[in-house]
Amino acid sequence: MEYFADLHVHIGQAKNQPVKITASRRLTLHNIYDHCINKKGIDIVGIVDCASPFVLEEIREQLENEEIIPLPGGGVRYKDKLTIIFGAEIETTEVKGAAHSIAFFPSYEQIKDFSRIMSEYITNIRLSTQKASLCAKDLFKIVKSLGGELIPAHVFTPFKSFYGSCYDRLSYAFEDELDKIISVELGLSADTDFADTIRELATKSFLTNSDAHSLEKIAREYNKMELEFPDFKNVISALKGHENNYIVSNYGLDPKLGKYHRTFCPACNYVAHETSPVEKCPNCDNEGITLGVFDRIALIADFSTPIHPENRPLYHYQVPLEFIPGIGKKTLEKLILNFGSEMNVIHYVDRAQLTEVVGEQIATNIILAREGKLSFKAGGGGIYGKVID
Ligand SMILES: [Zn+2]
Ligand SMILES: [Zn+2]
């Protein structure tokens, strides 16, 4: 069966205590469950702040009340509609800079052990994505020894990522362990065409996740997976690529819509649009620029045009409904009320039905987005790109 999975969602608070400071306080376990099921239409969610003792405590209570049921292959099930995978995003200390990775574990016991071990490396384990005083390779060994998997997160973003701010190659970070990394998360502003210009990624699967810091942003990027059963074991098998378990397609923003697509000059607010990479501001000559994902990849690529491995899934440019011209909060609510979830609106509802509810213009825009026919103005410097009306 096919499932929609978003494996990078943050928690704002648990046990009335802050967890991820920069995330919305409305991101609680229960709100995430309900939002995935009733608004987004997500079937599998990876929650990446589960090593916080406050979150662990809530998970323990929910297991005790049998609100969430452990699955034999790992992960837990809520209302028999949503699979939850326990994860923790960790910031490691690299030779130059810091990088984010997500550790995923099959069970509550394992992530609890992980939390205990990591508290030796992290000053405040209660807060999420705190800097740990160890490198990615050592983190990888800890995660593996507990039966987990480590996925390098948003690998190209200019801040706190392996390619974006630490290394020209993942192999410099993981060395001989790189072969055992099964997957990397592309992150906003990068797609399969970008990533497949780097040779060492040819054997890795790609994940497109939302990195949601608010309920609304859940599923702005996601993966469609064919799975025998929606549990931890089958999801990992899909990341490795298998006959019965595999990623069918990635759904992500057009890289141009990402906040860090092109190089940005903080001195004069210039966003680069040149076809070749820019290393200093073409407008004011400032060298203290924020290198965009496009520009960074162009600098470190092995191939000038992407070489896709045979089994690479299709990457579909996905326009979140809130980006589509004419769709405000009210219209979005109306769409979900009528069609059940955002996934249904984005993927399945036909033009006639859409027109009946939101009129012809918006219906046309939704269909154009589905077919990848909207045009965009590039983003950069922390400002999202725009759909051109
Ligand atoms: Zn991160
Ligand atoms: Zn994150």
C-alpha cells in the first residue's frame, strides 16, 4: 500500500515545558497526531524531539493508557490511522562548524537509552537540537549500537548542515561509516537534480521532509512510500530500497521557493539570479554573503548535470496550498472541510469538484500546481520564493 510520510516534525512543548524553543507551542504530541490525520492526510510521522525527558514522559503515559500502541516492527500506532516514529535531531560538533542529523529508533526503550547517553554530551537534554560535544561519526556509532538509524538532515542548507556549512563531502565526516548511512534528507531549497550532481550520494536514498516548526508547515515536503506495513522496520527497508518497500516519489518545494535557494547579500538585500554561482555580491561587492544552496552545490558538484541512479524516485515539485494565489486561511479550511485533508486536495480531487467549492480561478491554480505548471520567483536570504500570478 502507499503511504504519505513526513519524518521531520518538531515539538514546541511537552508537560507544559518548552522543548524546541523556535517551534510553535501548539506543536504538542496530540496536536501533531490530530493535525496529521484530520488536516494533512499524513500516514507516517517522524517526531524529532523525542529525546527530551518531557516528551519521553508523555510518550510513556500514552503507552500506559494505550493511546499509542507499539508495532511489532517498531514505531507506534495512534487510532489505527497514524504511525509515529520516535526520533531526535542532534547538532554535532564538526571540524568546521556544526551539522544536524536525525536519529530514529524503533521503540520507546531505545530512545530513552539514547536520551540518557546523550545527556553526557549535551548540556540541556530537555531542549531539542542542542549542540552535542561529539562528532557525527561518534554519534552514528552510538545510534547504531542502540538499533537506530542516523540520517543527515537538510544536508545543503547554509546553516548547520554537512554540505552547507561543514564539508565538501559527507565522507569527510563519516569516513569508513559512510557506506552504512542509508539516506540523506535534502531539505528545502534542494531537489534530486541538485543532489545527484554529487557522486557519493548515488547509493543513498533521498528524504523530503517538512522540518515543521508549526502545525501548518507539517507536510510542506513529504515522501510517498510503498510499504508492506507502516512500521519502523518497513520504513527503514524502504529507505534502503527493496522489492516490496521503496520510496515511490519525493514531494518537495520547487527549490526556487526555498528560503536559501540563491546567495543573498545582507548589506544590500541583493538576491543573486545569475546562472552561474555567485561568491561575492554582484551589486555592492560585499564578500560577507550568505551562500545559497544553488550556489553552494554548483561549487562542490562532481558532475555539471545530474546523473540519476536507475532507482532514483521521481521528485515532484509540490506547492503547499498556502503558497497558491487566492488561498488564504478561510479557503484552506473550506477545502479541508469538503475534501478531508490537504493530501486529498493536492493529489486527488478533480477540477469540477474543486470549482464547486472554491470557484474556477483557485481550482485552476490547484490543478496547475498539481501538474507542476506554476512559475516562481526565487527565494534567498531567509525569504521564501513566490508563485508568480
Ligand atoms: Zn535542523
Ligand atoms: Zn529540524
